[in-house]
Amino acid sequence: MNNAAAFPPGAAPTDNMFNNMPGYEGMGQGGGGFLPPPMPAEPVAPPQPGPEPEDWSIPSLSEDVAREAFKSFAASNCCYSKAPANDGVITQMEPFNTYRYRLETYTESRSTEWGHKPHEGEMPDFYTQTAPRPWEIQATPPSLFTNHTELIRVPYTSSVKDCQDCGATGKEPCKECNGSGHKPCWVCHGSGTRDDQDCSRCNSTGKERCRKCDARGFDNCDTCKGKRQLLTFIQLKVEWTNHVDDHVVEQNSGLKIDDLRSVSGKELFKDNQYLLYPLMGFPDPAIPDASARLLQEHQGKYAGTSRILQQRQTVELIPITKVCYKWKGDSHVFYVFGNEQQVMADNYPAKCCCVIL
């Protein structure tokens, strides 16, 4: 359908004309906002198998490796003495390996808003053709699971109007000199004298030229850049977002789950599909339960407001070793966890107060 005859190209559109534009109803009243996606397809992935049983274990940590990790931890803290790490006697090492399930849902959402730019002679195209609906406009997504935002000018929605910020003059008072064209002399601070003598910097006037506006008292309008008119148009905002949720199986070691967010584990399973089914066949029932719960939550959160492009679920086995040791007759504990062999020792027994200058 071509509406060129119904509305003269280049003329100012009215609110009612925007309200009758399919897909952009409400823009005439300054509206916009998020747009519901097309109807999603049904899941196509079959139920996913779990990992092979031989992948369910991690080799236990040796005492030498644990001690070296502890030494590195002590050395990285300037207020910690190295003595407990060097001289402490390890008395017990206990593994508390745990699983982490992660679900990623990669979505595309679209919203509309008003956009504008200085008018530089472009021909307005409002109503020369029917504007494509928001979800019909082509937008190239980035790599999967990568966050990105793109702004696209909607074709056949542009018109020209006077810049309201400057009253179509293309000018605004200079903010440096408040429109006077001059500023107080920086040598005499506007007095015209310095040390009871005439100020040679400003010839005793107490003023000097404003360099920002070259003493004109005005600058080009920030909005129209001096063009006096704006090309206004509907702008489509396309956002690709990776929504991530984790579930870590409680391990009762004394190490907080939040401490595990910064480390990686041994990857047991990974799969990505358009839409996923819950995982099956894991030795710990908490993982299938978390998979079913998070998949349902993501569907409820994102399917109605955005288009799901891809989902990915992974399971990691995170190594955790609780190490008990003695130093100066007292018992203490530290933890070594993750592939990075990160150490947590909240009650390190030899801290000092130091000041970094």
C-alpha cells in the first residue's frame, strides 16, 4: 500500500496520522516503549542426556598443591604475614566438590522512541510509503550470547520541524560567559588592578574575551547544531541481552555459595538450542530440579516481552577442598576451590594493620 497521495510528502504529520500507522499506534502522543514479539515457535529440542558417569569426579587435591595455593594467597595480601602459610601443619583435607547449573537465555527486544538530528537538507519521507512494522525491520544480531544495542531509524517516518530549544535561531547563549562575550580577567579577578597597579592583562577593564564563543556571546544550539531545524523520526531500539541464572548445589563445607561465582569448574555438560528441555540423568537430583525450575522461570520472564533467539545450559563440577591446619598450637581452616585454585581464609591468624601511602 502506498499512502503518498493521502499525505503530502514533507508536510508536518499530525498525532492522528501516527495513531493510524500500523505498529506505531500512540507515537502521536509522544508514546512508544517496548513492543511484544511475534508468536514464538514450540520447543524443538529433544530431552537432553546427562554426562557420562566417569565425568562425575575430580581428582583430589594434593597437600603440596594446597600449600602452594595458600602461600600465594598470603603473598597477595600485604597485611598478612606469610608465617601461617609457610609453617602451618596441614592436619586434614576434605573434598566438598559441588555442581553448578547455569542457564543462559539470549533474547532480542524492540522498543520505539522519538529520535532527531540536525536537518542537513534531507528530504522528509513521512507517508511516502507505509512504514515497516517494528518486527519487520531487518537488524543483524551480534554473536550469540553477546549483549548489544542498536538504534535504527524507521523508514518513512521522518519529517522536518523547527528546533524548539533555540526558537529556530540556531543559537543559544554561551554558557561560559552567560551571553556577555566577556569573562572576568583571570589575573585581576575582574577588579582591573593588581597590587595597586593597573592590570596589564586586561588593560584595566577587568574583562577579557570569551574564547569559547569568540566574544560573540552565543554558541550554536547543541540540539540543532546551528541548523535551526530538526529531522525528526521514529527510532527503533533493538537490544540483544543474555540473561544468566545459576544454581549451585549446597555443599555444607562452610564456604559461601557467593564465593564460587568468581571461579570456574570442570565442564560436564553443555548444550544450546533454540528452546531447551530440562536436563535428565544427573547423579544429584538438585540439578534436574534446578534445570526445570529455571527454564520455566526464563520462559515466563522473557517470552512475553522479547524474542528468544537461543538458550544454553551447562553443568560444571566445582572442586572444593577444606583444609585444616595448625599454627602455633591453634587449629585453623582455609578453602581451595575452583579450577583457579582460589583460596578463602576468613580467619587468617596473622594479620597486621598497615597503611598504604
